[in-house]
Amino acid sequence: MNKLLSPDKSTVLFLGNEAIARGALEAGLAVATGYPGTPSSEVIESLAGVAARRNLYVEWSVNEKVALEVAAAASFSGLRAMAVMKQNGVNVASDFLLHLIASGTRGGLVLVSCEDPGALSSVNEGESRYFARMLEMPLLEPADFQEAKDLTKWAFELSEEIRNVVMLRSVTRMSHASGNVVCAKLPTKSRRAKFEYDGPVMDSQTGPMISTPVVAKHRLHQEKLKTVEALFEKSPFNRYSGPAKPKLLVVTSSVCFLYVREALSMLGLERDVGILKLATTWPLPPRLLERNLQRAEKILVVEEVLPFLEENVKVLASAMAGRIGVKTFFGKYDGTLPAAGELNPDIVARAIGGIMKVKPKTPPASYLAEVKKAAALIPAREQTFCAGCPHRASFWNIRRAIALDGREGFVCGDIGCYSMAALSPATGYNTMPTLHSMGSGTGLAGGFAKLSAFGLDKPVMAVCGDSTFYHAVIPALINAQHNRADITFIVLDNAGTAMTGFQPHPGLPVSALKETVPAVDIACVCRGIGAKVAVADPFDIDGTSKILTDYLAEKGSVKVLILRQACALSPEKKGKKTFNVRVNEELCLGDACGCNRLCTRVFRCPALTWDSARKKAVVDEVICAGCGVCVSICPQNAIVKAQGNM
Amino acid sequence: MKKRKPAKTLNLILTGVGGQGNVMASRVLAGMLVDAGYVVTIGETFGMSQRGGSVMSHLRVSPDEVKSPQIPAWGADVIVALEPLEALRVLGVYGNPDVCVLSNTRPVYPIGVITGELGYPSREIIMEKFSLLAASAWMIDATDAGVRLGNPVLSNIVMIGALAETGLLPFNRGMFAKEIKKTLPPDKLSLNMKAFDEGRAMIRQESVALKNL
Ligand code: SF4
Ligand code: SF4
């Protein structure tokens, strides 16, 4: 049995994301959409796995804005729907979101944002909580796995109560952590879709779904927020625990609640410090805050990343200062806690310990001295492309073409596994100096290419992954072509969204529900806008570098090279080797070879290692994926391949 | 050998290098313990951190309460390492004089070591550091056992078998068999049981752990 469908009252170990998915099922979800992005992807993935049995429509949308639009259509038709994305996905969806909130919704509509404080798997630690305030949207933040499920379910009810979108925010340490969850009943009835639109314009339930008349609808929405506030006042998800009159009151939400509880037990301060755990973080319920802020003179706000909660609490506290007195606040503004990076129990314990003048316990000094000695022996472990990764080969080709061309060409980067080429110079061979948001590499490249009149005369390249292409690259590519920007645009097509776990995208003939669907061909799209297109296999080093070198020399506008080779971890490749590769020790000259150890110092596949005793390269057969690329880079032909098991 | 039945929270860290089957191992352990009535919290990161980098799962086994998915510094009770260097790395942040370590012997060399910029400590040095930084430590050739059984990734199951034999965590062979039945296809079961038993046997052979206080 799929554990997402576990029976009523059973206790199951769920990922935070699975708990969110289960909560949505318990609420009677009909439509779920999303764009893959760590740490959010498992919500949609797990729902896709039960779609047939629960009669759901689940889709991986082309990007987050479209995901929200598809979900909204379901809501307009009276169904319960959810759109799921990572933090910066909310930025992409935000333009529609602004107008959606203005028009209102019908069936419960929940926007799930899974955020990544500390950027564990992101190139930003953006905050979407500010959208809640800026766009006036109720915000819920679960503090444990049970709550992740229960709050999600409640979010749908709340959304229907106020007929508008509700945002649920999780973070990596919740979405990708797991814990016990007690399940409740799954509904047996499902709703029928019905879309009405001939009622009065101000009636969001029967009238047209539009944001005008703007000011009148805006006012109406603000009135509804008063209902939200009233419901939040009574919400059982907001809880105080601790002594009636604590020496310090900690106000917190999300997984930070678990850090605070841990910190108090580390410091032995459970009887001195109280915790106000809030699950409804925008709009804050003022009376609940008033009752609790009264408890203590000193207040610490613990949250990730920016001081969103702290600001909102302070605004309320200043308005009620006449009744509750003037408080001393600790948090991000006074530097008690850092306003960048994620938190953990140790950081929180130091913050609380600093205020309460208690030090967390550490092992004896002699132990710490030994730890220090051992630490000096531990080499860093850099992230890198997997053994057999097509991206390593692609960047090797790019590096070669740039060197042959001789004009210091460079690559504008984009979002995916290949982002690593920018994060570590050794991985991208120093070719990729820019990295921003989805699709931005191509936009930037188009801009750089227009600067030759100002003296910037270098060949400009952009890379993007297959999934990224559809998500946000197409407008930038059209822009470059139309404005005659001379760029070499390289699609690193590894047949899936590798970084987040092989979700399908519009380029593949299969959907999230494993149905056969039309594949949108990247080459055709590029040809359609008038660009020159070639397709190659990055593992064919000679063929690929030749095309690239020619492209760099050629004047024109957009030249497209699609490099096609499946990800080394893709289900069809995993565990299989195209070639059995080994080093012929007689031919390997080791340090004596004039190549400066091209194989192990420069190419850097984790499976191609160096035997420092014998001074020869050696292939680690456990790690080697058998791609055979290293065979073509060794100038001595010392690396040899035989047919493998594929 | 200590038998631990957690009356208080037991903190286990499973560590290794991306791609070694860390996540799967932590799920299997947690699944058994949830069925045994414990409140388990697993904290892990996956995504980019998997690409050849160090990976860690924090497993917290409590009689009654959800825990922070991140174990506090110096707070590990047990460290299980699919790669020996990673055991050392984890000891440097979460170690304490009472911690127990179970480690695979097979190194996965960081890129910096392959290029010759960094050094990798010898097996002897790693063992010496374990004996200085842990109350007990076991080192077994789990990857070799996996390779012998036909797939190096089975090393994670070998390690789980070994962990069962150390008695550091409240689970046994029967619970393991029941757990893997939930997720693995039937034709994979006997191979995984073999890997599990291999791990147990390795701990029995290593009759005296490096340092067993
Ligand atoms: S997951 Fe695939 S695309 Fe990503 S680094 Fe590994 S081989 Fe390359
Ligand atoms: S064949 Fe060479 S490049 Fe490919 S994975 Fe093996 S060692 Fe690495």
C-alpha cells in the first residue's frame, strides 16, 4: 500500500512534504500543480503517486506562475487545489498572485512555498513570507510533522471561509525531515467542477473572476482579513508553553520552535523561559499577542531568515505599549540572532544563553583539544558533478573551444546541477562567471553580446538545462534573436530535471501521471524563432568541441547547440556501465607525462583517482559510471575502454 | 557490549558521501523504530548536497516527543559512517567521550585529494582518532562485502546489519525483514537479508571492538 493512503488513526513516518500532501488529501484535494525545486518537489511527486486512486489531477507545470494559474482554474470551478513551489518560485508566480488575490477564489486554494534558509540547495535564501504581507494573504507555518499535515488541511478550510488564497510556508528542515504523523480520515466524496460567471461583478462566487473594480474589491478583501484575524485568535495551532511569568518570552514559528525547545533543554531553562509558538504568522492575532507579550519584560523572536515576525510583533507591541508596557526586544535587529543563514539548536541556545547568562555544556577541554588535532587532518569534500555526468563532458568541451578560440570567451550560467560549474571553479573549469535565476543566463548573454560597441569583444555563451529552457529561457532567447545578439546558446539536455529527482518536463513524452503526452522539441522551438541549431553528444569530445569552436568563430545572432546525454543517475543509466574503463599502467606516464596530470588535476572525475604510491592514474571501479569520456582526454591514450554491461 | 533502550532521546548520525544510500538507510532504521512505538525524527538534506559532497542524516529516537531535526553540537550517541573520513568529520562537531562509532573502511576520495592538493589520513590514523574520540568503535569492510554480494550500494544494508549486532539501537533481524518488505520488491529481499547477515557476522568476528569500554 502507498503510505500516503495509510488508514485513519495509523501512525506513519512522513517526510514533511508527504505530511503536507496527506493533509491536502484529507482536505479533499482535487488538483495539484507545481514546478520542481528543492525542497518542495516531494509534495507533487507523492501526490502523483496516488492520483489514480484518489481521482486527482496532478501536473508538473512549465513554471510556477502557470502552476498557480492551473490550480486557480480548479478553485474557480469550486474544487480544492494546491500549487507547490520553492521560495523563489513564488517570485515567478507573484504577478498572477497579486491579481488572483484581488479577484478572490472559490474552492479552497493553497499556495505551498517550501523555502531554503541557508541555501542548502539553492542559490538564494529568499523569503516569501513578505509576499503574505505585501499581497495581503494569510500565512501559516507548521512547526512539526503532525502540524504540517493538520495545518495544510485547515488551510483549505480557511481559504474557503474567506474565499481567497492561503499560503503555507515550510522550510528545508521541515520539508526534508521526517517524523511521526497520526493520519485522519480520507474523504470519500468528491466535488464536481462548475464554473459560474454571469452573476454581479462584486460577487466573487457567481460573477466574473476579475480584479476590477480594483479599489472596491481591495476594500472587500481587507474586510475579509478581519475574519482571518478573528479565526487566528482562536486557532489551536498557536500555543504558549512555559511558566506563567517567564523571565524571557520567546516568540517563534516553523521548525525554529523545535530548535527553541531543544535549546531550552540544553540550557536547563525550561522553567524560566516561555515559548509562544505561532502557526498563523500573518496577519498576527493582536489579542493573543497582547495576552502573551504581557507575560515578560524581555522578548526574543526566533525565526529564519529575515526579521519578518519580529517586525510584525514589534508593530503590534508598540500599538499596545500603553497596556502592556515597554518591552525589550531581542532578535535579528539587535544582532542576538543572525539575519542570514539558517538557525539550529546551538545558535538558538547561544542566543538564549546570552540573554539569560547561561552557557551551553561542552565536552571537557582535553576532548576538544583532540577534536582540534583531528580536524586538521580532515580534507574538505567539495561538491562536484557525479562520475559519468554529461555536464563535466560539456564543460570540458566548452573549455576546449574557449582555449582554441583564444579570445577569452565565457559562459553565463543558469539553474540546475550545472550551476555547480559556477560554484566551484574546478568543476566548470573556470568558464562560467555568472549565475542568477532561472533563465537569466540567456538574458545576460544577450546583454553582454550587445557591448562590443563599448569594447567588450569576447565570445558570449549561455547554458541552460532542458527543464530550465521551458521554464524561463524562451523569452530571453527570442529577445536575443530579435535584437541580433551574437550568442552561442548551449542546452544541456540530460533528459529530465536531474537535480530535483527526474521529474518530467515539456520536452519528454510523459507526464507527472505517467501518461503519454506530446513532447515539445527544443530544437523545433529554436528553429521556429529563426536560430541556427545543431545537436551533439557531449561524450563525443572531438565532434562537440568542433561545433562549438565553429560557432564561436561565426558571426550571426543566436546559435544553438543542444548537447544530449542522459544524467548519470537517471533510472535508465543507474548501475549500468556503457564501458569498462581502466588505466593501462604501462602507458600512463604519471608525473613524467607532460600533461600536468590532465586526468586527475584538471578533468577531475571523482572516479578517476591517483595512486600516489605508484604515481599512476587509477579508475575506482566502484565509483566509475563507465561513460568513457576520460578515454578521449588522455594524451597518452593510457585510459582504455571495453564494452560494459549496458 | 552495551544494550541501549532509549528512555531518553537517542541521537544517531548516519553519514557518508552522496550516492552511498544514506537516505535509504536512515528511512529503514526510522521505519522500524516508528513501528516499535518510538517517536522518530529524521533530519536530512538532499538535493545539491548529494552531488559528491558529504551527507548526513540525523536520526532522533525519543520515547515521547518530536525533536529538532538537527542534533545539537557534541550531541551524538551513535555515529554510523559509510565512509571513514566522514565519521571523523562528524566526530569533530557531534562527538563526545560517550559516543560509539561504526564505520565502513572504504575511502571515497574527495576531489582535492585526487588532485593531490589535500591529503587523506591513513586507515591507522583514522582508527587512532576513533579510539581517542569515541567510547567504542568498529570498522568493517562493508563495501567489499557489498561488492562480493554483487552491488557496492548494498554496503548500507551491511552497515545496518552490523549496527543491529552492536545492540546500540533497539532493533533486530525480524524487524528489519518486516521493514524492507514494505518497500523492496520480493526478488530483492533475500539479497538484502544476506547483506544484513553479512554485517552482523562482521561485528561478531571483530570480537573485540577497537575500544569497547
Ligand atoms: S545528477 Fe546527473 S546531472 Fe546532476 S551532477 Fe549527477 S550526473 Fe550530472
Ligand atoms: S569512464 Fe572515466 S570519466 Fe567516466 S566515470 Fe569512469 S573514470 Fe569518470
